[in-house]
Amino acid sequence: MSHLTYPEVGATRQGPLPAGYNHLRRRAAIGRGRAGFEAAGAAVTEWRMHRATGAGVNASATRAATGGTVEVSAGLGPLRLTAPCEIVWTAYESDRIGFAYGTRPGHPECGEESFVVELADDGTVWFTVTAFSRAGCWYTRLAGPLVPVAQRWYVRRLTAVLRRVVSAA
């Protein structure tokens, strides 16, 4: 993982989140049942969740795999931002599906973000996003406190996408 721009690789999996970064943790119930869990897990790990928000996704594989790369982009024309990442861990378990990616050179931020779907014993399907990040370039430093606001907005969009996926399953 020498291509990553931060040393705390894997901290979103086991924690605690490292000091010196902005932290984001959001957990939301997105539905119920095994079919919904499996549909949401596939949407997360096969990039459909990100694409459904309008983000561009250019991944090295059709499914998240440790060591794979992905570029997520948003915006239009010269205002399009590209965020190169590397998958640092995955979870393909009977009750937990997801992955985390870490920032590579050229990413506007520096840190890691995980996207995990879990099936609770009572049948509730949960979606959790855990991240730590800090400015990685001049324009994210300039944006300052607006960056965490944008990150929370994007997580709400991802959550809404997964609620639709689970309700259709």
C-alpha cells in the first residue's frame, strides 16, 4: 500500500480513528431482510451506489477487491474533481459486506473511508460510513469547514440510494 497518502491504513476497519483528521461516522437503518442486505451489499461493492448519485467511477475491477484502484469523480468540465483511491480492505461475510478505500496522490483529501452494510439479528439492514480525512491540496484547505459539510451531504445521498435498493429487493 505504498501508493497511499496517509500512514494509518485500515483504521476504519478496527479503529480508533487517528487524531489530526476530521472524523465522520454515520449509521442508518436502510431496510430489512436478507434479500435487501444482499442487494445493498452488491450495490456498495459493485460501484452502483456511487454511480447512482451521479458520481463517475473508473475502477480496476467490477467488484471491490483489496489492492484494486478506483477513481471517483464529480462535477462538470473544468470543475470536475477526480479522487484516486486504493481499496485497503474488504468484507464479504454472511452478515457484513463492504470495503474501505484510501487516498492516493492527486486526491483532494488525505485519509480513508469505509462503506459497510450489515444485517442485524433482528433483520434490520444497516449502512455505516466511517471516515477520517484532512485537506490534501490547496483548494480543500481553502474550502476548510465546507468539506465536512459536503461529505455529510454525500453520505445522505448514498444512504438514500441504498434505501431505494433495499426497498426494490
